[in-house]
Amino acid sequence: MAGSSLYGDGALYERLASTGDVQPEVAFYSALAPGRQPAQVLELACGTGRLSLPLSKAGFQVTGIDNSESMLAVARAEADASATFLLADVRDFNVGCTFPLIIFPNNSIGHLLTARDLNACLDRVSSHLQADGLFVVDTFNPALELLSRDPHTRYPVTTFATDGGERVTVSETSEYDPAAHLNHLRWYFAFSGGREVECEFELRIFFPRELDALLDSQGFAIVAKYGSFARESFAVASRHQLIVCRRRDP
């Protein structure tokens, strides 16, 4: 199964995604929600509902879009009436309404590998964002020591258990292309039963000033930029780039 998609097995990905604590994210987005209830939010690249489902339980009316039916099937199985999940590409979607809050969390913007991809997505966001609405991007702050790792060495990522109780250890190799700003990754899922699954994918690396400029060029004004879900100001050593934007007035 070498070279298979990281997002092709929704059940496996759900177990992988559930290893972290999502509550700081829920609190961060809840603080941005408009006063009226239930607050509406559109989540781009929602996957298995790692964030969408806790947001719905926190009082949001959530619409999540993703281009993996396997991932969405997992989310729908856990959803109630306050969450809707749609199969769509973030570069080309039309939900049919606008939102006071649109979020692009968990480094998912990195899957937009080209300028054309990013511009197409931001055009769709602009069309779905209410005039006074907020658009929030959450991506990592690139760390040069990680991008310069030995591409032939496996580094640990995480461990988790499958629904059947099998232990899975995840490691990765990576090779960064500085000319294209692309990180080529291979993840290795080693199951306690002896099998191993390899998944390849690429992530576009967005450096802070570059990402700010790209958002500005597409008509978004940055309201705030944080380095953590605790709303710490963004700094060189910040782990996250949490960018809160509005559509700029014409």
C-alpha cells in the first residue's frame, strides 16, 4: 500500500486525528463567534469532523466541506442536526449561503500547492463570507530545523490505537524543496500486528510575511494574528500562524 492517500481511510484517520486535545481550538473559535445563537460556521477541509463535531456540541451550526467521501462518512456517523457535511473541493464550492465565520484549520491550507489553487480557494471564501464576517486560517509557523531534516531518517509523529485495539506507531520522512516551498512527506503506519502502510503527500510551506501578503493580495484585511489558541501575539518562536481576516472594503 505504499504511496496510498493519507485521507483515503476515514476510520484510520479519525483515530490519528483524535490523539490531540481539540478544546483549545473550540474555545478560540467560540470567542470569535457572533452574539446570535446558534453561531454559524463553515469549516474548510473538515475531514472526519475532528473540529466540526466539538464545535457543533459547543453551540455552532456547522457546515463542513471536504473532498474525501471516506472522511465525511465518519463525520456524518457522529453528527446531529447541528452539523452538515458536504462533499466539495475547497477550490470550487458553492454552499448556497454566506457565513459570519469561515475557518481553515489544522494546516489544511498547505494542501493548496500552487498559487492558482490558493487564489481559487480564497475567491470561494470571499463569495461565502458575510460582509462583516471573519475568515480564520490556522497553519504552522515553519521551523527551519524541521525543514532541514535528513530525508533518509524516520522521525516519530505519534501513536494511537485502532478501533480493534491494535497499536499503531506513526513516523515520517520529509524532504523540503525550497524553490517550490513544498515539503514532500512520507508517513509510515506500523501496526502492532506486523504490517506497515506508507502514505505520501506534499504540503505547501507558507512563511509568515508571505502568507500575510497573499491574503492581502486577494482582498483580505488581517484583523489579528496570534501564535497560539490562547491568543498570544504571533512571534518568531510561535508554533501557529492563526490569522483572523475580514474582507477588505472595495
